[in-house]
Amino acid sequence: MSSPVLVLSPENIRQAAQALAAGQVIGFATETVFGIGADARNPKALQAIYELKGRPASMPLQLLVPSRMAAEALADFSLSARKVASVFWPGALTLIVPPKNPAEFPPQAVSGQGIGLRVPNHAVVLELLKVFDAPIAASSANLSGQPAATNAKEVLQSFGAGLALI
């Protein structure tokens, strides 16, 4: 059986948030390419992303948050980082910043340099973040080393039943 591809609706956003809360991995569109993601606080869910993609463990996942204020609640932002965020967020920029509490996130979400935070500029992901009410650890929707998926069909071809939904 393959992952259901859902049309955009408030009920389906709630269903995606429930899947994340249950520790499942989902696929979704972003402002650049399609991504896959899971609850950033759940080590088993993050490990599932690595296994699905065949991603090297040395590559931390980025964390999607709904706003700069949410990002600053998780990490210490220098004046420079605040300036960059104010210009490029929301958008396709991931900032690596020191976490306020490194133990708050599984090791797959933290590198020696910090955590990668991004405020996406995509209405669907922002709504999902709002409904889920927690950071989503994310990566592009592709097998490691392959081109990123640009539509739901490509995500389905790459991951099939490995995702709860797209």
C-alpha cells in the first residue's frame, strides 16, 4: 500500500499534524521542493527519516518553525543572525545557531555548530506548523544523493508506504 496523497483542506492539515504527533513521517510541499518531515522532538521519527532517505547520520536535519519568534525561543541569535533572519525569513534560508537547550532535541537535529532553523515561506507548511505547534525536522524528499522531488508523484515514487501521507 502507498501513502495517501491528500488534497489541501483544514481536515487534512489536522490529519498531517496527528501523523506527526504519532511519530510518523510525512511528505509536504515547500517553497522550493517537496520535503519529508517528522516531529523534531522524537528520535525514532527522525531515525525513520534517515532510514527512508539513506541519509548519512553525520548530516543533521533542519528544523522548520512558524516564525522568527518561535526560532528565537529555541536558539540564541546573535545580532547578525537576527539581521539576516529579518531580511530572508520567511524563506528558503536555514540559519545555524546555538540551541538554548541542546538536550531538548535528539542528536539528529543538532550538530557541533548548532541547530539549523528555517521559517518557510509556504502557506501549507506554515499552517501545518501552527496546527502541530512544535518544530518539524525536515529534509528534501529524495533518496540521498538523488534529485529532490518537485511534486507529490515523485515523493510517492521515492517513498511509497514509508510515509504516513503526502
